[in-house]
Amino acid sequence: MDIPALLAKIYQQLPAENTGKVATYIPELAKVDPTKFGVHAVTCDQRAFAFGDSEECFSIQSIAKVLTLTMAYQREGDKLWKRVDVEPSGTPFNSLVQLEADKGIPRNPMNNSGALVVCDILLDYLADPKKDLLAFVHSLTGDETIGFNELVAASERETSARNRALIEFIRSFGNIHHDTERLLDFYCTLCSLEMNCRQLAESFLFLASQGMSPCTGERIVSSTMTKRLNAIMQLCGLYDEAGEFAFRVGLPGKSGVGGGIVALKPSDYCVVVWSPPLNPKGNSFYGMAYLEAFTSEVGGSIY
């Protein structure tokens, strides 16, 4: 199969009108060029294929939640699931609604409340959490050029009223232990992590490779942990559109409001699509359409 030609063909078949809108509630994201589009696919044996603006860096936003979840899982093991659940929410990513009934236990670690609890757990272990997160990402890719976008991080902090409310509400149930501002700073910074499609695909390739990083040859997590992380992405990785993504694309995946979506087929490949305009659920409009066509063309669904 001619993969480069296929990547270009799928792009030409996308809907003529991109009805998505770039995220505006974070001012820095509102400045992103909505016409940008990139895709990068890399196999577990490290064959790589790219199309479009795949080497242009963008803010990966909530996709970084998988990386901090992995770090917390490495350290906490199954104790982690006492503080955050693994069930789909069916509510927006920044919702407070379910926390009341669930007594401060977030429904899953892919929504904002769950990711904040994961960050709170990491503060128990990490003396310099931002530096340690970057070191982890560099260890996955072997690429030390990856960093944070400080303008995006500042923009996140300036618009964090809802996340601050989530922290304090969860604290009222005893499930947040650290200082609010320190926790919020770590969370806003991790959301500003900036990569291109290639770097992002490489950083997630360990989840397609039974927990081993093909880039460095190191084991990141056990095969059992890998299975569970992939399951969480499948069930919860696209907010309250995870079912639609499973139905249309059929792969574990994670999206971010920067317009990126990462998806992977275990033991085969990882693919990243970036297109900034988002659908009403907060997921890339073209990204969803592209990945649906991609898995249909290559027969790449896990189902």
C-alpha cells in the first residue's frame, strides 16, 4: 500500500466545509490559523509517514493528560483508582455535575477533574513536576527540543476559574491535598505542552507497543498497565464523544482543544492528526473525519 498517497487522498476527500471553530475560551488558542492540517503515522517498527503541516508545533492540551496519568500509574499502581474512576462521564470535560453524587471522585482521569486529581497525586512524588514531566516526555521520544508554550500556559492560568472551582469542590470531599495555586500552575503548564504531529505520535508509540518505547528501547509500563491505559482512552479519551469516536474510528484515542487527536492500534501503529477547528463537543472536526476514513481505508480498527 502506498501510504503517502493514501494520506493525501484521504485529505482530498474531507468535507469541503470545515464547520468547526477554534477554541476561543483560551485566548492564545484563538490565534491559531484554522487552515492548518497535519498528519503523522508511525509504526511499531518505526516506519513513518506524514502529510501536510505535520512538523508545525501546536499545544497538545488535554492529550497531555495521558502522559501525566502514565506517570501517576507508574508510581501509585492500582491505588490510583481509589481516587479517580475509569468510567465514561457523558458530560462536558469541565463539568462539576457528577462530582456531587460521586463524592469528589472524578468519573475518569481524562476529564478536567480527574486530571487535576492525577496532578495532585504527582505532587506527592515530584519535587519539580514541570521539569519531571518534560524529562518523561524526552525519555519517550529521545527528543529534548520538546517544551512548554509559556504564552499558552499564562493564557490558561488567566482563564482558570472553572478549574479552580473544580479543585476546591473536590477538596471539600478530601480528594485534593495540595495547594490550589501550585496544583493549578502544574495543570495549566502541562496543557501547554507543545509538539508537532511526529513528536506526539512518537511519544504515544509505547502504548501501541505493549508498554515498550520503540524510540528508546525502554519499558515504560507493564503490558497490563498498557492495556488499561488504552482502555481508558477508548472509553473516555474524547470527552462525551468517546462513543462516537469508537463507532466511527474504532481505536483508542485522545483529543485536545488545540485541535490534535492521537489514536493507536495496539501492536501496529500510532497516528496523529492536527486541525484546529473543533466540533461542538470540543474535538477536531477534520481530525474525526480524517481518522474515520483512515481506519476504513487501512482496515485499522480494533473491532
